[in-house]
Amino acid sequence: MRLGSPELALLVLALPFVSFLALALIRPLRRSGRPAALVSILAMAGALGAAAALTWQAIPVARDVNPSVLWSWLPADGGPMASVGVWVDGMAMQMCVLVTLISLLVQIYSWSYLADEPPASLGRYYAYHSLFAFSMLGLVLSPGFLQMFVFWELVGLCSYLLIGYWYDRPSAARAAVKAFWITKLGDLGFVAGIVMLWAATGTFDFWPLFQAAQAGTLQVDGLATIMFLIYLGAVGKSAQFPLHIWLPDAMEGPTPVSALIHAATMVTAGVYMVARAYPLFALVPSVLMLIAWVGAFTALLAATMACVERDIKRVLAYSTVSQLGYMMAANGAGAPGAAFQHLTTHGVFKALLFLGAGIVIHHFHTNDVFRMGGLFRQRPWVGGAFLVATLALAGVWPLPGFFSKEAVLGAVLDAHLSVPFLMLIATSFLTAFYMFRVVFLTFFGHAHAEHHEHPAPPIAMDAVCRALAVLTLALGLRAALTGHHAEGPAWLPWISLAWAGAGIVLAWTVYQARAVDPARLSAALAPIDILARRRYFLDAIFAGAYRFLLLGFSQVIGWVDRYVVDGVLNALSAGALRAGDTLRRLQTGRAQDYVYGVALGVLLLLVWAQLG
């Protein structure tokens, strides 16, 4: 049975990696600016073509056919301890197409967005981009946990480099470090879990693990603990409560970087990993229950923070956290297919939202939505594209977000998770509210006087947004025409649409019609409003834990090292010096004293020999 060519899968990986090597090692090319960008864009276009060809060639395969191609990596007695290779199935191929497509469009967009960057800086940016794409594609195509973990860490490194691209800005440098270390908290659990799993089963590879799980022969003591630790990796990467705090600060990077991280790469890695390893998670219902509850709670928590945020990019960041909660809730409800469906559709329209926000920021020279207004009259194409993506995110028929969100809600309801279901329904109301709050404040209302004259957005930026808008419409139309619908009660779509419509109406009433004073609305919800504006004090808790626990512990260790360890060594060395001074007095420098000493020694030896 034909699975698709492993050579094509390797080509998908090789092209961005070769681009990175060329930009990293060939200094004149890296410092050339636009030529370096062209190399990266062409490599990514080739990777997209290879991913599309791989998807086109592949046909559905039976569940008992191994979709992986492996080569021995770490030799050991009785066979390799670990293998490397590629895993080529429907999920991996769709993910490869999504990653390469969004990466290509973001790189084209960046060509104009970063046009004012120095050539050397632009070359460095595209080198990071190529490495990021290679890392994410390697993660997607990994046939085992160990290879996935290697690329998992590379993705984290690349996100650090891209978020801190403007490293001369203290806020960007802090955000990069914060993202790196917060995600590493979850990664500690991930690496511990996969090592424990290998110790219990003797393999890192997905295929034998999945086969044993489905056959009911995977007997592992403490499997719930192992899968919980593996899930912690997803908590960090996919910004689940309480490790979601790094994602809003990641907005300090360039806007195209935000689109890349939030749409189809780093933040989706955790969702993808849980969906990929679902046969193992299915054996531990308690962990799945935890995943569902944490996902739903994360979705609602992030939505409340988005409602009070003024920075347009941070609103979208909280929106990403919220939608990741939807995906994780679907995974926990036993519907990895619904989670993956929402991941792919969300990747398209969230990229459009971020890149559209880049044009908005380019126009107004501010991120504050309360200092914007009237852009739809001046830039109707930008406003139209942004509105399409907003409607998709709000889950309005017939856009793709409606169908994927209904699949998630139907799965959660079918799993009898009533409270998580209610949290997700409330989130759908808040999503529509905060996104249309941005739309009304930015594109409608009165334009501020200082923003009347601005050049049109560069062609590349505008073209990418239009292409994503068309793709969003096409995905929704395809789902509508194919009769796609979520399994669930007939009333579910209407309830969801009603709540989304209520959120839109409330946003219009408050921010467009001005019939309700936003200050009075905030005062009416004062406790939640205060907590949301202060991020529920979670950042302060982490900062306090760092300062008082980690730094306090390090000070204790420093004191022990300085006064106990060094003190013992200093005391020993001082004693040795004093002993040396005492012994030195025995050295008189007179030969007869030494003769007497030798004679005394010989005499003592003779006496000792006689007594023995």
C-alpha cells in the first residue's frame, strides 16, 4: 500500500534546513538582506510544493499499516535504543501543508514589513525563520518521542531567537527569556515522562506503543503519571493554565513573528503532540479529564483578559490562548480529530488576524485600539479581510471557525463534560465581544486627527492578507457544501450562534452606538474587571516565586558554598600553613643536628624491632 514517498517528506525537511545553513554559514549571503530573504522564501515555497505533492500522492491507509520509515539511531543490544525517520499519515501531511503555507506567507509579508531593517539584520531574521520552519516540520514528522523532543527543544530555541529579534529593546529581551524559561518548566515534565515511558517499554517509537495500546497489551505501572508528565510539555508549549503567561509578552517580537508563532507553529505543538499520542492518553481517562477541564478553564480565563486589553496584538494573543484551550478541551473529551480540525482552520484565520493587525499598526503607528478609528473607510480591503477572520474566530456560519468550533463543542457535550461545555459556550460569547470590540474601535467610529494621512500598505502585505481571506472563505464554503456538521444535538449550533450574536450586539452597543458607557460596564463587573486587568495576579505570583523562592534558595546555596564549603577548605589550608610553620622550626640548618636526628631514628627503629 502506498503511503507517500519518504523522499518527499525528507525534502520537506531538507529545504528549510539547507536555507538555514546557507544563511548561517555564508556570511556575504546572510548580510545581503533581500537576497537572503529570497533564498529563504524560495526554499519555503519548495517545501510547500513537496508537502502538497506528498499529500496529493498519499491515499488513506489502514490502521494496521505502519506509516513510519525508520533508520537506526542509538545502537544497543537487541536492537536500536532509538530510531530516526519520518511519520507520514494524514494528520502529519495536513500539518506540513499548514506549517509551510503559513511560513511562506509570513516570509513574503516580512519582505515588506521589515524593509527598513539593516541588510545583516534582515538576513539574520530569515535564517531564524528557516530554522524555525525546519524545527516545526521535524516535530510534525517525528515517528517517536525522542526525535520529537529534539525538535521540540529546537522550536523553543527558535521562538526565543525570534521573539528577541529586536534584542536591543529591553522589553523584547525580557519577553524572549520569559518565553524560554516558562516553556522549559513544562519541558522538564515532558522529558521525564518520555524517559520513564522508555524505561517501562523499551522504545520511544510511536508505532509499537500505539499498537500495544490499541491491543490492550501495554501494561505499564504508573502510566497515568507518565502521561501527565508528557502532558506538562503541552501545557508549556500550548500556553495552558498556569503556564500561559509567556504568550502575551511574546508580542514584543515583530508582528510577522507573532503570526508565525500563534498560527501554525510553536503554540500548536502541544495540541498536535497530544492528538498524535492520543492512543496512549486514551488509556488514562483521569489525565484526559484533567486536559479537558484545564483547556476549558484556560479558554474562559484568557477570554476575560482579552476583553480588557488595549493592545491589539495582545488581544489576539489572549485569543490564541483561548482557542488553544478549545483544542485541548477537545483532546481531553476524546476527540483529537475535532482538536486537529480546529487547529488547522484556526491557523489560517489567526494568521490573517495578526498580519492584518500589522497593517493596522503600520497605518496608525500605535498598538492601542482606543487611539484608532475609521480605517474601514480608508482601507476597505484591509477592513474586509480582518472582518472575515473575525467572523471566523467568532464562529459565524458559514466560515470555517463555525464548523471546527461546533465539532469541539459537540465532542465536549458528548463526553458529558457539562461544566467545561458551559465554560466554552461562555467563551464563545466573550470571543465575539472582544473581537468586535477591536473591529468597531479600529475600523469604524471616528478617525483621530493625527491619523488622517498615511500611505497605503505595501503590496506584499496587502496581497498576503487578501490571499488568507480568500482561503478562509474557501475553507468555510467547502465545509458548508460538503455538508460537514458536528455530531451533537440539533440545538447546539443555534445556541452557539446565539451567544456569538449576543457578543457582537453587546460590542456594537458599547463601542459603536455608544449606548452604554464602557466605564459603567467595567464598574458593574468590577471584581472580574480588576482581576482581568491585573492578569489575575498570575504574573506577580510567578515573579514572587522567582524572587523569594528561587533567588532565596540560590542565596542559601551561595551562603553554604561561601561559608561552609569554602570555610572548611580555608580552615584546612590555614591549619596546613600553621603546621608548616611549626615543622619549619625543626629545620635548624646545622648538619650535626641532622646526624643526631638520624641516629635517634635508627635507635628507635632498633628498639621497635626488638619489642616486635
